[in-house]
Amino acid sequence: MARNDTYDARPPRRETAVGAGAQLLLLLLLGAAGLGPVGWVCGLAFATAGWAVLSRALRRARLRRFGPANRVTLVRATLVGGVTALVADSFASAPPVPVLVVLTAVALVLDGVDGRVARRTGTCSPLGARFDMEVDAFLILVLSVYVARDLGPWVLLIGGMRYAFVAAARVLPWLRAPLPPSTARKTVAALQGVLLLAAGSGLLPPAADVGVVAVALALLVWSFGRDVGWLWRTRPSRVRAAAVVPHGEPRAEEVLRPVRAA
């Protein structure tokens, strides 16, 4: 979440390389704890894809410095890579649940740190916000896959809803408009990881797991439904605004981007 003119002068590509190295080190530690071939393949795939996507985004943003908030998000991404490896391996063998819970819990706690760091240091940026959002979304997707093993495929609706929204926005331009800030939206998004972790920890009875995940899904449906309703109701005003844009300037639907985090 950092601008390119404030903090540490090390080039961003060095930061991403360090992140990839940290991911490999975490996989080695998980391997010592019993991580199998499936987990290794998925963990390495996550590290490779994450490094490639982040490096490309940094080049496009022309960043010269990575910044403290992005470093926190990179740590979270590394932890999510470990969680991904453990969840993938759980389909082949019993996962070390305490390790999975600890990695996930730390990643969820750090979710509230990078944003605060960015605000306190004045280094908020669109790239940092998108980086944070994608890490959050992928963690929720992975956790929903893990919990769905025991509770059924309906849990995948939680992890897939944000990606379905982004896909719909590609064909429905009115879904691409920026949404107004919402404490309720942020709270619901934060609860998804907490409730899925609670259901996947094995600490609750099966009936409680179902109830916890059902609450998470209901809150998410409400949050998405409220935002989609707002975007639909305000669509006419955006269409009128686009119609009066002077010739040669980008149309409204060309500059709007999906910003729905969860």
C-alpha cells in the first residue's frame, strides 16, 4: 500500500524475491511437519503465481519502493501460501490442524495491521489496497474449500462469491462503480475468515460448525445484496454522467473498476 517516493529504497523486485524465498522456507518447515507432494505442488504454484502477478503489478504501477504496509501484506500472502499448501494436502492425508489454525489466525490478525500502517505512514495506494484485497479473498476461498470437505459444497459459496461478483462486473458495467465506504461491509468481510476458521478448527461440535458457517454465508449474501442493490439504484445517475463527458475523455464505464472486496 505504499507510494513510490517515501520509504525504503530497495527495489520492489528484491522485495518480491524475498517474499518468494520466505514462501519456500515456510514450505520447507511444513514439509518437516509432514507436508506431502500435493501440498508442495500447490504451495509452489501459489508462490510462483503470486510472485509473477505481484511483479507485473509493481512494474505497471512504476513503483521504486515497496513500503512498510506492502511488506505486511507480503507476510500475509506468505502465510496464505502455507495455508493453501496444507488445505491442498488435506485431500491426501490428515492435515496438522493446529499448524493450519495458527497460520490462518496470524494472517487474519495481520489483516488489520497493513491498513493501519498505510494510514499512519500516509502511504495508501490503489496497488496496496488491491494487493490486500486479493490476499483476503484468496484466503477466504481456501478456507471455504477446507471447511466444505466436512460440511458440503454449499460452503464454497462463501469463497466464490467475490470472484463471481468480479466476473459479473466484466459483462455488467454498472457493477464496476466504486462503492461508498461501509463499516458494515468491512465487518462482514473480516468475520468470514474468523467464522470459517472457527468451523475448521475442530473445536466446535458439527452442528455448531454448520450454524457458524450458515451465519457467515447469510451475512455475506446480505452484504453483497445491499451493495448490488445500491449499484443498481444509482446506475441511472452514472449513465447520465457518462453521457456528458467531453469528447476525447474516457467514458465513465471505462474508468470504473470492481472494488468489491468481500
